[in-house]
Amino acid sequence: MTAQQSKQYPATNEERKKREAEALRANLARRKQQQRSRKTVDQNTEADEQGRGSDGSGKD
């Protein structure tokens, strides 16, 4: 390995670390958004169930 090649590897590692960090941040943001949407769906489902009568028609 030449001196020039050995100098390139740390830069490559730094670039890889930057890409990995960016991917982790993107994954975390996506998971948080999925959690928020699940909570919204759960809250809507609970509200719908509370608004329905015993026969499910919404009238009691």
C-alpha cells in the first residue's frame, strides 16, 4: 500500500461514518413518525368505539 492509499482510507472511514449517522437519523425520524401515526390511529379507533352503541350503529 502506498502512502497516498493509506491517506485515503481514513477519509473513506469518515465518509462512511457520516453516511451511517445520516442513515441512523433518517431511520429514527421514520420510526418516530410511524409511532405518531399509530398513536393517531389508536386514538381514532378508541373514539370511534366510544361513540358507537352496543350494536355498533352509533345509536343506543
